Amino acid sequence: MLDTADNSVTTGRRDLVTELLGVWLLLAVFLDGWAHLNLPSLETFFTPWHAALYSGMVAMALWTASVIWRNRGPGQPLSQAVPPGYRGTAVGVVLFAVAGGLDLLWHEVLGIEVSLDALVSPTHLLLGFSLFLILGTAVRSARSACRAGNLEWTPAALFAVVLMTGLGAFFLIYCSAFVRPGPTALFIPTPVGTPGRLQSEMPVVISLTSYLLTTALIIAPFLFTLSASRRPARGIVTMLVAAAAWLPVAMVGFRPFAVAGAAGATAAAILADVLLARLPKVWVDRRLPSVTAGIAALLWTGQLAAYAVADGIRWPVSLWLGAVVLSAAAAAGLALLSSWGPATRSAQDAGVVEGRM
């Protein structure tokens, strides 16, 4: 019989293989998205990009089946042989097959989406949800193995969080702060009542919204990794920014301003991880809103600095600086919400009682 350490190693390797297959699926999703954005003449479901995606899913299905089969004990029903964390994976695989059939029917009846409509097509959203279940396998596996609420973030589990962030970046690419011109686009403030004012302000409104949503896309999974382990994983900010920035930048075709902004944000993320590693634990425990606000401010300042060097910032200072402040405030608000609740209060009370004993 395997001891606990051997079983943990086996589970970790199994989960890592699952997430590596998840990389195949995620890259295929972005490749298919690139085709929809850059090849509007697509008129068939049967494309090389769909082949890459569905072959990856076949590989994932075979791997999941083998994991369940090898975990089966003598005389054990197959339904009870599913390892912890893999029940959702199996559901995701089946759901993907169903959604794929519906997607084929959708395309045959209603045609092929070529732009924004491809991201919000119901069948594509169903495919995305099934992928989310699959990519989250290692997180569920790690949570099932945690003892006394102390979740050990294995490399596979952290990798899963990054992949799920990348999937979120795909479906939110139309409001990503990494692919929109944002502060590099010329904006001249016009007085209220001036003809055409709403039209001139709309790109800025969308860009400001993009900063808020992209901040949430990065900070929410960062907070999730802190939900059980109160110390940030090494390099977590850099990994999340890489998934949220570089995959969308590649999908839209490595536009120069987007590459510069992603590079600046990535450099800032590396600095953020260095600072987090040196930050006293008490700051993460008691001043988490300040920590997340600082991360957001650092990321977007890095992006803006890169914009200034590579292309130039054409927004007025009140606008681009306000975008940084708003993003920092949103990050702080997410941290405040994540740490607010009866469970947190009970844990704090328990700590006080323990300290008095």
C-alpha cells in the first residue's frame, strides 16, 4: 500500500499531466479565436483550428478515462472509482461533447460567427464552461486533499488557476485593457452639449471599463489563491498577468502598442512578486486591500510607462491617472469583499480566544 507521501506525489503528477493537456486545449481555443478574428471568410465548421481543439479534447477524454480506470479497485463500481477532483472533469468532457454537437448544428443552421458574436454565442459559452470545469481539475484535487483548511497549492493547482484566468481572458478579450488602444488613442475633452460628444467619449468609456474588468480578472484569482493559504505563491502575479495579457495580445496579432503595454505590465508584475515575497505576513493578513490596490496600481503604471516610451500617451493626465486610481480602488474592494464574512470573523475570534488561553 502506498504511503501518504507516495500517494501525494502520484496525485501531483497525475494532476500535472491533466493541466498540461489543458494547455493544449487553451492554446487551441486562442488559435480558433485568432482565426475568427483574422479570417472572416470562414464558412465551415471543419477547420484546422477546430481540429486542434477537438483532438485536444479527445486526448483529454482518453486521459480522464484512464485515470478513472486505474483508480478502480477490484469489484468497485466505475462511478465510485473517480478520483477526488475528477468528477467535474468527467462532467466537463461529456458537456463539451454535447456542446460541440450543438455548435455544429448551430453553424449549419445559422452560419459561422466571424467577430464579437463568436465570443458570446450560446454554444461557445457552453463550450467555455465545460473547459472551465476541465481546467479546474487540479484545484479541486488539491482542495479535496487539504487538511484542517490548510490548502497546499501544488504546482498543478497554481497552473490550473493560471489556465482558468487565460480562459477568462479569452471570453473577455473584447474588453481587455491589453488589446484596446486606451491611453495611446487621441482624446480631446469636449464640453457637455457639444454635438458628437457621446461618440467621442465612447472609446474612452469602454477603455475605462476595460481597466476595471481586467483588474478583476487578475486580482480575483490572486485572492482565490489566498483563500486557504494566507501567503502569496511565488510568481503568482506574473503568471496571472502573462495569461491575461500575452494570450489576448497574440490572438489579436501582436499589435505594437499591445506588445509594449503587455511587456510593461509583465515587468511590473515581476516587481510586484518580488515585493510580495519580502512583505511581512501581517500585511497580507490585515492589510490585504492595500496590497491588492498596490498590485493594480503597479501593473497599470508599468503599462502606461511602456506606452509612453513606445507610442505616447494621448489622454489628459486626469484621465489616465484616474484609470489607475479607479483600478486600485476596484482591487481594494475585491480584497475587502473576499475577507468579509462570518467565517473570517469566527477565525479572528478563535485566534483571540487562543491567544488568551
